[in-house]
Amino acid sequence: MTTKQHAEPEKVSKGGHATKERTCIICGKTAPKGELLRWIASNGTVSPDWTQKLGGRSVYTCFSSRCLSGIYSKRFNPAFCDNFAGFGIDKSQIFDFVKENAQRSRDWYFNICLKSGVLVKGQNLIAESARAGTVFSRLFFAEDAAENTVSFTERALGLTGIRLDLKKEELGGLFDGREVSVFALKPSEQSEKLVFYMYLSGFFTHQEK
């Protein structure tokens, strides 16, 4: 159930589909609900709902440190949570919760994009696909990818790639275990989801350092 102050504005995505939006209750930022963390109230307890499928009244926060921490100091409207008794996850655990779930979602979308052909890895295969007319929207390199691999692939696609905080061996672990220097994504809803979870899981990895 959604209260009136958390109504569901919609906007049309690039693919022509309506995208439901929510507002972060801490900073006020409005974004597609898939880019925010949903919190639900049940029996006086407020808990994060990563799947966004559990029943109950809900509010949303950004994934920033400020907003994730801020909800623990939030005074909730009784319309959202009657007789508030506490949080289902302690404040000291929320960053681990988000990081672990972001990594699982990232790995799941890697698999989906591979199976659907949205993701292409290897500089030669990417270049051949581009010459055959395939359009790519994103280009990523392992942290230790060779400079000639970077320059060759960027020229072939006409895109500027992004270096990841993963070495070739680590990146390969997301595929078949063999080292991967570069991969590219075709434009799709699946690839945008993958990019979102890549950045989110990388953000929390960076936060730890």
C-alpha cells in the first residue's frame, strides 16, 4: 500500500515504457524506483526490501551513505508506520546488506546479458561486431587492460571506455573464469540494469578503502 504523499508519478523511458518513480525521503531526489532502495513497514518494524516485491507500506531512499544512514534518524509518519518499534536491519549492517545484494544483482545481470547476446567480450569480437553494423552503448576495460587494447577498441567503436576497479582475472571470474580485458554492451534495458549494479557495487567497494 502506498500513501498519498508517496504517489507513483510515471515518465516514459527510451523504450516507450512508463517508468514508475519515487522520491527519497531523506534528500528529496526523484528517480525510477529501481534506482532507489525500498523500505517497508510491517508490524512496527521498518526493513529494506531489495526485491521491491514484499507487501506493505513503503518509502524509498537513495543509495548514498547520507541517505542510507539518514533513514535511521527519520521520524516516520504514522500513516507509514504505526507504533514504530525499530529496524529489521541494524544501521551498522545496512552497507553490507546493500553491497552484497548489489553484487548478486550485478552477477545476475552479467549472466542475463551474456545469454541474451547483449554483452560482447574480447577486443576482436567487439571490433568485428562493430564493423558488421552492431551498435554498442557502453564500453568497459579491466583495470589492468593494456593501452593498445584500450585504444584499438575505442577506435573501433567510436566510444570512450571506462576502466573498472577489477583486474582481468577478477573480471573473468564474472564470465567463464578466463581473463577478460574488455567487454561492450548493446543498448537495452538489461544492459542499463547491469551498468547500474556495476556502479552501485563498485561504489560500496570504494567506500571500504
